[in-house]
Amino acid sequence: MLIEYIEEAMKIAHYEIIEDEETFWGEIPGLQGVWGKANTLENCRSVLKETLEEWIIFRLKNNLELPVIAGIDLNKLAIAA
């Protein structure tokens, strides 16, 4: 369930190139604070995914609600923990 959540969240990620800095910026809409920045698109995706994983762990550990993505509700995990 967790891997599926991450995969679905990464599917809705939005990327932009920052021309002035020659870097890539990525974020996942609806997930406040989940963003990444790197010198290549592939590195940006990697940073974004790592940030997402840490964000999920933090929110679950602190019993903070997570948005449902593609019908996947991780909030049930927080209750069971």
C-alpha cells in the first residue's frame, strides 16, 4: 500500500526547469512541503521521491492526516500503529 501511494503521488508530480539556475524543480500538488531541486530531471525525481518518503513517515509518526491519492488512504496505517 505504501509503495503504491508513493508511485501514484509521483505520477502527479509537476516539474519545471529554472533557466537562470539551470536546475530542475519538482513538487507534488496538494502535498505541502514536498518538493525537490536538482541539476538534472532524473536527480530531481530522486530528491522529490526521497522527500515524499520522509514526509509520509513524519506525518504517520505524528498522527497527521495524509491526503488520499488515487483512492489510497494511508491514514488507516496511523490508526493501526
